Amino acid sequence: MENTDDTAATDDLARLAADARKLTAGVPRAVLGIAGPPGTGKSTLARALVERIGEDAAYLPLDGFHLSNGQLARLGLTGRKGSEPSFDVAGYVALLRRVLGDPGHDIYVPDYDRTLHEPVAARHLVPPAARLVITEGNYLACDLPGWRAAYDLMAECWYLDSPAEVRQRRLVERQLAGGRSPEEAVTWVATNDGPNGELVETSRGRCGRILSEIGMDMFN
């Protein structure tokens, strides 16, 4: 993939949507991945693109493949929820393969519920009309077992970034909204989200397009 660096001044939502549509040329269905560190706005961008494109697009978040809290406890990963090993990457790859190989049927997609703090089944739908499936998550471009297979199924993978201070603020706000105290939120971000983001940053060079410092206003 050719790596290009784009800024908010040139990458408006309409242009991104038009470029995303081109990925379906000559194929029954294509997958566009959006990778990036925690707190960059990947889900906001993915949902905005799906809304802009309309019925030809569908949303598939990696977060639906979080392991349950029970499984995290069994594996000793409760304090590393959201880290690379805390996802069912094999299940994610299997769903991507089904999405590409079975375009004629409804395919149900799990999500993560930030109120329940658990993954939930079948919240999203990939209908037969969807020619483009937009998936987003931290580790989509990581050169690691399992994630390589996911990356290979994507027509393109874009990398969304934002300033570190912006990511920090969003991540702390996310933890506060989830019920942690201010001290707990800051500690969680420093000891968990921070290291996760450092790992994701190593995948930047594997992404075909870098979207830098994009303001969230453009997605409204």
C-alpha cells in the first residue's frame, strides 16, 4: 500500500467517502479498515463514512470482539482490557472472511456496550446491499499473528491519528463516563491505554493512508 499523508484541510468527509467507494470497483464487496491508537475517533469516522455513503456501506467494529469480562478474568487480563490479547482476533478474521465470501445474506455483527462493559451480539447488520464494509479498531494493521490475516482481507487500511493531548483527554473522559474515579481514570489511561497506543503506533507504516489531526467537527 502506498503511504500518503493527508490533513484536515484537504481530507473532507465527502472526499474520503468517494475514495472509499472506489474500493468496490470490480469486486462484489470490499472491506476498508481504519486503524489508529485509542481515542483518535476511529468509530466516529467509520460511522460518518457509512452514513455518508448510505445503503452501499455497513459498519463492523473490532470492539465487538472484546473478550467478555469472565474470559478476561480467566486469562488474567482484567487489568489489560482493550490490549491486543484481549480480543478474539480469530473470530474477527472469520467474520471478515464471511462478509467477503457471503455477500448474498444478512450478516450480523457484534458490538461493545460501554454501559454493560461487555460485548453484545448482533447489534449491527451487513445486508446484501452493502458493497463496502467499514471496520475500525486499534490493531487492524499490526504485524502480529491473527492481525496479519485480518489486514490481508482489507482492500485498504487507513490510519487515523490525533494529537496526544487530545487522545489523553478523550480517553480519560471515556473512563470517567464508564464509572471510574478521576484518579482511577488517569491511572488506567497511563497503564493500559497508553501502552496499547504505543503498540498501535508501530503499525502506522503499514497503512496506505494517514489521516492526521482531523477535527471531529467535519464528521457532524
